[in-house]
Amino acid sequence: MKIAEILPQYPDRLWSWAKQSGVTHAVARLPYNQQGNISYDFIDLLHMKQRFDDFGLQLEVIEPGVDAQMHKMKLGIEGMEKDLEDCKMLIKNMGALGIPVLCYNFMAQFNWLRTSVSTVTRGGAFVTSYDHSLMKNAPLTEAGIVSEEKMWRNITRFLEEVLPVAEKAGVKIALHPDDPPVSPIQGISRIVTSASAMQSVLNLVPSDYSGVTLCQGTLAAAGEDIPAAIRKLGKKIFFVHFRDVKGVATNFSETFHDDGQTNMFEAVRAYKEVGFEGPVRIDHVPTMAGENNGEPGYGEVGRLFAIGYLKGLLEGAGYL
């Protein structure tokens, strides 16, 4: 495995902490250009990659943030062609720069969602949680009702258009499951809510460059046996989000990485069994004492604990 961490655009203490903790690879959001806008351009990606290279970290994955989710394309509305062209440009430029993995999702209108970002867990730390009953009276979004059939049509078109570009560029695209894995939410259907659904997406347009981001927390909430899901998806796992939860899809909370419902050591052993050698990043850590919870799930201190825990599991499983 390549131990990775999602890091900001410019060097800061988190870059240093990550490297000091044994992180070797970086996951990044899309860069911003000089005008302050999200950029898919070669030069802006090059500059970001070089910053990581100069620091001794290899940029392995682009994982677009909330400002670059291609929602028009996912919804199949006006502007979708621009989203598709931007995505193709990004993939071409990633290929030219040797950035091998693009993590994408098909959550339309909004990304991952929680009903609380201040649920108390061990020692008073804060985690995020989701209670679907709190969403029963939530209004529709401006997108209105979006059916599963429409979402399946749109993801098929996306794959048909993007995969030939990815194959030519040598860039793997890795599908992240819908988080939370329930449907619908505020009238928006969610179609990637299980390991079987992820396999169904892969079957739409088969390609060696189409695979998954195995987000353990999302699939655990969906009721999946994580080691079994790893063995099921096998060589199609291009990227791992290493996290855990307690509960079910309609009512769960996130946890410390050693305190959830998944046997994390057996998960690591399963990755080794299927021959996974790609990037893994710890994800959605608790907010620890002294932190302000301004970016729930992405505090700093919790990352250090999680990285150390992951490294111990990897060593125990014979990865290190």
C-alpha cells in the first residue's frame, strides 16, 4: 500500500506532520488559478504537483472538492457538456503529468451529508453522524425529483464519454459510493449504495481503467462485510478511504479508527490477499480536544492517531 493523505494546496504543518508520520503520497483537491477559480489546466496542475515533489511527496490522486463536483453533468441539465469537457481536460492533463488516479462520485446536487457534526464520542471528541429520520421533512432542492433511472442514464453517458479519454491518458477513474448510502435524499436518488451497485456501474462500460474508491465507512454503514467487499471488488479497487462507523445506513455515527464495527485488521489482510498496492488515505477523523471543529472530519490531531493505527495494522499484516 501507498500511505497517502489529503493535503491542502500549499505546504503547511499538516504536510510536515504527514511526512513525519510516514506518509509518502499525496491526495489533492483541484488547484485554483490566479483568479481564484477552480482550474483543470495543465500549468496549475503542474505547479501543484511540483510543490509536492519538492517536498518529497508523490501526488497520486486528484479528489475534486465541493467546488468541482460536476453536478450539472450528474443531473443531466444545461451545462452538463461543460462539466464533461472539464473532466476530459482534467484527465488528459493528469495523464500528461503522471498523476494516476481520479476519484469521482455520482452524488448529485450535494456531496456527502450529515445531520450532525458535533456528536460526542470517546473522551469528548466530536464526530459526524447521520439520522435519516431528521430528513423526513427536508424540502426538495432546486433540482426537484431526480429518479434512479435518470441517474443511471447519466452515469452511463459519463462513462461512455470519459473512459476512452482515461484509457488513452493512462488515468484510472475510481468511483466513490454514495454517502450516506440511502435513497432518495431531498428528492435526489442515490444509486451507488452498495458493493453490488458499484459492480453494476463497472459493468456498464467495462474498462481496465474503471474501478472504485473503496470507502470503508460508507460501505460499512450500508451493511457490507468489509473484508468480503474487498475480496469481491478485488483488482477493481484503485483507491481506499480508510475509516469506520457504528450503526446502519439510516442512523450511524463515525468513529475513531479503532472503535468502529469493522475488523480493521481483517480488512487490511483482505487488501493484501487481493494484491492491492494502491493509495490508501485515512478519512473522516474525530475532532480532538483543542481543535475548533471548523472542518468536521478533517481535523489534524486525529489524523496522526489514525495514520499511526493504520501503519500498525499494515505492519501486522506484512505490508511494511
